[in-house]
Amino acid sequence: MLERAAENTENVFDELRYESIKRQVKIQNKPMENASDYFSHTAFKSKMSRKINNINEELRAINKLAKNLDLQSLMVPLQQNYQFVKHIL
């Protein structure tokens, strides 16, 4: 369960990195955005938002299960990926 959530998270970050590189190349080759680029990026943001929400739900379910098993909760500090996601979205 936790491994699947971690893999899903890694896949989302891979997609975000790919989209970032793709947008940088597009900007270098064609600085002026057109309407289709805008809607394409909006659709991407919506898709990523759904994926992130699904991961959050998986993590909440894992946390609930851990609490039911009386496992100890541990807070991990935010990493640089948070800033990366804010930059992309």
C-alpha cells in the first residue's frame, strides 16, 4: 500500500519534470503562447491536481491504518520537491 503510494508520487514528479522541460523547450523555440498552449497547460494542471489528490487520499488511508495499529506517527520536513511543484503549477 505504502509502496504503491510512493511509486505514484514518483510518477507524478516525473511527469512534472517532463512537463517543465517540455515547456522550457517550447518557450525557447516559440516565445509567444497561443490559446491551445494555455488550454493544454490548464488540462495538465487539472490532471496533476487529481493525481496529487488521489495520492493524498492513499496517504490518509495509510495513516488511518497505522493509527488503528497503534503505530507511531513521524513528521518528515518538506523537501525541495514542494518548491518544484509550486514552480510548475
